[in-house]
Amino acid sequence: MKDFARFVKILDDEVYPNIELIRLVTDNLNTYKEKAFYETFSFH
């Protein structure tokens, strides 16, 4: 799960740094959970 969160961060920071919204379309696998972002980046 953390690999996915890091990949999305790279998309946001490096590939598309000047856009306001990234719309992700994913399948229903357990790999893509909101929890991965909180665990990886420790939002408080």
C-alpha cells in the first residue's frame, strides 16, 4: 500500500506539479486504500 501512496506523491510533486486536481481511477484491490496515505505520510 505504501508504494502506491509514494507513486501518487511522485505524480503530484514531479509529473504534474502545477495542477489542482488529480483524479485517480482504480480497481477494487486492497492495494489502494486511503489508509496507505495516512500511514506513509503521517497526516496529523
